[in-house]
Amino acid sequence: MDLNFAADHPDSVWSYHMLAMTHEANGQLDKAIADYRKVLELHPDDLWAKEQIETLSKNK
């Protein structure tokens, strides 16, 4: 997923959401949080990304 993402969708908000969910499913919470932070850089009003960062930060 990381390689496909880097090659095909480096500026897609939806792709960052998908990458974050993949990292979360694999237990890579730090990477998932970083992905959601990138979502917020690209789309600052994304409430779901903000909520996910809060939730994942509590679960670390």
C-alpha cells in the first residue's frame, strides 16, 4: 500500500485516509496519525481526520 500510494496518489486526501486506515489496521498507530495529519494539511476542515488523531493518540 505504501509503495502504490507514493507512486500514484501523493496529494490525494482520500488516499491519505485509506493509507491511515491501513496503517491503523496493521497496528502502526504513529504512521496512521501522521497520515491523518497530512489529510489536515491538505484539507484543514476534515473533522473525521481530527477525530481519528484524537482517538489514536489516546490508544497509543
